[in-house]
Amino acid sequence: MGSGAPSGRCHPDGAVRMPPRSATGAVAVPALAAPVLAPGRAAAEEVPRPVPGIVKPLPAEWFVPRGTNAEMRWESLRGADGEAVVGRRVPVERFFVRNHTSTPLIDPASWRLRLFGSGLRGAPARERAVEFALEDLRALPSTRIDALIECAGNGRGYYSRQQHQSVPGTPWTLGGVGSASWRGVRLAEVLRAAGLTDGAMDVLPSGLDPDYVAGGVNYGPVRRPLPIAKALDDVLLAFEMNGEPLTPDHGAPVRLVVPGWVGIASIKWVGGIEVADHPLHSPWNTDFYRMFGPGHPPGGGDPLTVQVVKSAFELAEGAVLEAGREHRLHGRSWSGTAPVHRVEVSTDGGRSWRRAELHDEPRAHDWTRWSIGWRPERPGRHELRARATDRRGDTQPDTAGFNREGYLFGAVVAHPVTVA
Ligand code: MTE
């Protein structure tokens, strides 16, 4: 597969919204009608919503609206005085949102998780699925993990801006990522409780959001298979984010969190999980979220799994810094495979590099905050760069490998600032 899909696939902009399906038993109400107010506004004063399918307010100082998505502004992690306003975890209200269609409102009381398929004892059919209510999940032993969610297309905008390569789809800069603390039940625990067999090979979690329609094709509900090895390793069925029940935009009542992997693996609003003794497919591992184009196999590379190494400054692009004064440049670096080992910063467009000071104990699947001092003397345009290396030895390259859909942009990003 892969050749017949429309060119805008994997990118929801312009997607048609279909009514939510009711066959799942969950009450999924499109959020489009609910009025949402900007913070601080009087209740009567309705304001236009920058992204209609997203329920939470999206203040312009925190987010860049991008089609059906909202990108986090990196500069919003610092106040006007340069002080940190966001710690290692991104508060729920500031967390980026990536929706293929729109956020459904799901009644947690009638919500059920339904597991079925040939990989379970007795091979229950979809209509005879093993069901778990939210309180059933909450009654199982729970676990907390700190993990990033990051879109596979995070950084895509730099393929054109920095490498002059044209790619379709949401032109994220680096704000399609966030770190949160997630509480839930291990998927392994639920699979075993549902009667997992030794022959199980793939699991396919499915979202309760409206079907994804693009280019005249209805791809059905957002769903993507996981190999059983990953499903049994560290995947969480999360019902809490940063200590509070999940909110609608981030997958309430229950979502997957798949540490280290591209964000599409972390299915939100999960309703059903097929467990099979044979390989499973969906457009999200055949047509989308694989590497296509020159240098990749004709039908596309393997389905994307782990994220690449990246770094970002907590600073606006084009920020103005005072000449002849000591500044502290802050940022964060992360990798999908291993803890961050080292971060280097260049303030002269990549000619020389200095090592940044790390402020967190580096951990896998999470970011590490860092900073470095800089006293610019010469007024004018300067170019900052940050380059991280993880403990496996993976370093950010100068150029990201081209792929037609613009996934996994891991190259060092040139960050312009003005010294005045
Ligand atoms: N799950 C469903 N059901 N529908 C979606 O559109 N988007 C995926 C994933 N899970 C998506 C989904 C993608 S591409 C990403 S990057 C993450 O959710 C984003 O999670 P967030 O919106 O909580 O930041």
C-alpha cells in the first residue's frame, strides 16, 4: 500500500468531519457546538475559536493554530523577565493538541473498553468483546510514568524553511511535543485480564473520535497497530494527566501512552482493542507514518516507531537581546531511544560550540532542560543552534533525511535572534 493514497494524507487540514460512531457504545458528542471562552473574558462574550474542533481555550500567547491542531509556542515556557513559567511537565492547558478531526466528548460512565480478536482466549468476536468500565480499570494496579508525546511531523516546517524541500501537511516548527506525568494501567495488565494467548502478535487500539476523511477517502476511525512486544513492555492505558483526570482534548476518558514512539501510537479516546494472532494493518501503518520517497523502499519504509533526537530553545524566533549584557539561553533536548547525554550550543551559526549545563537527570522518553550563558557584543542578526547527543550516541545531524511526508525532522535548527 502507500501509492494510492491522496497526497495530503496523514495531514488533517481540510479533512471532512463525520458524525461520531455510536456502535462503540460510548457517547461521543462532537465538541464543535460548545462555546469556549478565552481566559479572563466575561461569560457572555463569545470569542471565535482558533481551532473549532478543540475544546480548551487556545490563547494566542501559548499556541499557534495549525488546521485541526494547536502547536505550543516554545517562548511561552518563559515569562517576560526570562523566568521559567513551565517546569519539566507541561500543564494540561498549555499542552499541544494534535487531532485528525475533532475532540469528542465521551461520557465516562457509559464508556467501555472492548477487547476482542484471535489473540485472546476463545477468540471473542467484536460483538462478544471482553469489556472494561472505567472503574474496572481504576481497580487494577496503576502506574505513573513521565513521558513525552511528540508528533511524527514535529519540525516538518524546517524541511522547506531550512532545507528548501517541499513537503505537504502541517508545517509544525518544534512545538508538536510535550511532557506530562501519566497515570493508568499497563496495557499488559489489561491484555492479560482479557485472556491474552501466547499466539498474540499485534494489538490494534481504535479511537472514538470521528472518522478521518481526506481527499474524498474515509479512512475510518484513527487506529494503529502495535506489535505485542511493545504492547507488553511499557505502554500505558492512561486515565490521568499531571494528576488530574484526562481532559477531552487529550483523550478522556482513556488514552494510550506509548513511550518513545511517534505520537500517533498514543491513541486518544480509545474504545476498542483488537488482539490478533496475525499481523494487523490500518492506514496509519500502511499509507501514513512511514518513510516514502527517494532512498526509501518502493512501498515505504517500516512503520515509524521511535522518535529522533531534537532540541529547542525556550525563545521566540527573532527574539531581540540586548548587546553587551550577559544572557542565559534556555532550552530542552530529548530522544525517543535513550536519555540525553550532552547538549552543545552555537551562537555563531555553527562555527563553534560550547557545552550547555544540564538541569535535569536525563531520562529515557523525557526531555532534559539545559541552559548556557551568552554575552553578545556585536549588534545585528545572530544564529543560535542547539545540538543534542543521546546515550546511545545518536547526535542531531546538520541535515534531516528527506522523506515525502516530512516526518522525523531531527536536524539542528537554525534559530535567528537580533542583538540590539
Ligand atoms: N488518537 C486519536 N483517536 N485521534 C487522533 O487524531 N492523534 C495522534 C495521537 N492519538 C490522534 C490520536 C497524534 S498524531 C498525536 S501526536 C497525539 O495523539 C497527540 O496527543 P495530544 O493531542 O494529547 O497532544
